Amino acid sequence: MSGRLGRLAAAVRRQPVRVYLYGLLGPGAALAVTYGIVSQDRAALWIALGGAALLVPAAEAARTKVTPMADPRTKDGRPAEILPEPADPPGGSWLR
């Protein structure tokens, strides 16, 4: 049984599979409500649970692809810093 469960977990970690499953959550819940399997309010809870179950493997997969840096640097070797956003020029924003 663990072999099947491991293959399922590996499949859910793949982005195309998760996108496909996300797309099935809504129609699947609508179908379950239509056939009286669940009520509308419970269908929303099942959708939320399904979304949360698909989000955890996605977050873990993304987390394993990055390495935190103790001393982040720019390409030219200077210490990296977060710069404040520039203030709007007098008279309002120029991004209209």
C-alpha cells in the first residue's frame, strides 16, 4: 500500500497534476450538490479542504528548490538590501 501512496504523493507534487485537480474541485463539488451527496455549505468546505490539501505539496515542492542565504549578495558582490519604494513626485503619481 505504501508504494501506491508514495506514487500518489509524487504525482500530486507535480504542478500539472495539481492544476488538473484544482480544476476538478469546483465541478466535482457542483456535481455532488446536484446529486444530493452533500449540501451547498458542505461542498464549499470540501473545496476548501481539497485546496488546502493541494497547497501543502506545492509549498513543500517550492521550498525544497530554494536555499536560504545567510549573507545575500548582489551579482557584483555587494551586500543585498531591500530598497524603499520611491516616493510619488510632487503633484501625484506619474504611473497613471
